[in-house]
Amino acid sequence: MNIRADRFGRCLRVPLTRLAVAALMAGCQLAHATEGGLGRPIAGMTVLSGIGIVPPEPVTIFNLQQIYFDGSISAGRQVPIAGRTSAGINGEIAFTLASILHVWGNVSGWDIASSVTLPYVWTKVTGSLSAGRFSSSTSDRASNLFDMYFTPLEAGYHITKTDHIALSFNFWAPTGHYNSNDLANPSLNNWTFVPQVAYTKLIPQYDLEFDAVLGVQFYTRNTATDYHNAPLLTADAMGIKRFPNGLGVGLVMGTVQQLGNDSGPIADRLNGFVGHDFSLGPILTYDTKLYGKHPLSATIRWVPSIASTNRLKSTKSFQATATLAF
């Protein structure tokens, strides 16, 4: 089912499910940065097809997303984790996210939506912890509900028939279990606030689409370890070429840049543990209708790290999504 509202004419040809999943997942970023080398964003995972477009009609959409990431920081670097430091670290993470989005309607030319995401995480962390002159390799696993993610407000504006922008305010709540004695935790034990802006450009005569999203993450202090992550700037971009059979292929790039130093006793010893990274990789999309009437949109991407400092570097960074509208 394509959205073809009168005010957009026939230029807005992005399927409803793709618009909604973009609105649904705008800002929803998981795992790898700051304390423990495991903050919230993964470079290249935020941008989605139609991310700058909020659907112009009331609708409720369900989305399922899977993220797998396996990365490391070399043993030559000290990493803050669990109130201590580790000589390097390896983190393996699998996230399953179930989300629901509702578009409320139009207010003064802006399409308004809200969403909530319930994440489940399995994670394994291996580090080398020191005690005086001695150090030992330690591994820990955890699996449980992760911190919940909320978008109380997202507002989309259609600049032209082919240019669209969406503004959103998002936040992570520390709803997952946390124990400062554990290396692997299904929570970051902080609130994270994420204002974000997204943009989509459609070129229908060539079946091309360009998407970009920019956000800043503001963390509260982890009261259990007295560690305060500095704000993170995240920027992702994507270009896609579509084909009549429903397939689309494209390229995704993303970066995470730390704005200033982390703070706290351990962060101060590590000179603020400032980090940044850049990732680049392909994406494959597919749009169809389930039983000929329910719009179904699916994507899969591989976005390996190209460069990384004080952040987990990975060649195994995958994301798959499926969205169904009833």
C-alpha cells in the first residue's frame, strides 16, 4: 500500500511500512561506546529508508528488529568497565527489539507520531582485569530485558513532494537489571536523552532515495560507578536504488563522535576516554504484501567498522528488520 495523499501527488511512493518503521526506529540506537566500550549507538544502524517521513495518516505499525555485533578494543588500551579498568575488551551482543508506533494525525502542517520499544539483549563480555600487579582474563554473560526506549514526540514536515524532514525527542530509561560487579549487564544504569533530526530526499524518476539522520545523546551519571559519559554526536546516511520487483540495494555510512571527555575517577585516569568511529557497508531492502493485502517491508545490512578509537571495532555488525502493517 503506497501513500499517495493529494497534497503529495504521485511523487511520494515510499510504502507505508517503510515510512512507519523509519519513524518508529528514528533514534533507536544500541550498543558500543563510552563506559565499557558499550554505550548505546552503533554507527550506521540508525538511518532507515524514509526516515525523514512521518506517515500523513493515522496508523499503528509493529516492527521487529535484530542486531548482532561482535567487536573489540585491543589489549593495548585501558577500558573503563564495572568500576574498574580492563586491558582491552571483547563484546558480543545480540539485540531483539519489538516496537510499536502510532501516528496521531496532522497538527498545523506537521504529522505527529509516538512510539515505544521493548528490547531484549544477550551479551558476552571478556576483559583482562587488574588487581595490583596481577591481572586475569574474565568473561561474563547476561541475557534479559534491556533498557526501554521511548519516543514521546516525533513531528514530520513535508518541505516539497520529494523533500521531507522529521524532528524527534527520544530517551532511554534504565529499566534493565544492573550490577556494578558484573562485566555483562542488560542495562547501562543511566538515562539517555536523544534529540534528533532526519531528512529524506526522493528522486522518483530514477527510483533513487537518500536518507540522513543526525542526533546527539546526553547521558546522566551512572550512580553505581560514578562514571559520566560525555555527549555523543551520531550521523548516518544512506542511498538506495529501487527496482520494480520490490528489491532495493544501497550503501550505508555512519559515524559516532564523542563531544568532550567522560568524567569520574576512572575516566579522569584515562584522560577522558574520548572515542570515535566510522562504519560503511551495503544494505538490501524488499517490499511486498503479505497475502496480497498486508504491507511487509524487510531489510538486512552489514556495516563493518572502518576506523575506531576507544570504541569497539567490528567486522561483524549486522541488522535485520521486518515491519508489518494491518
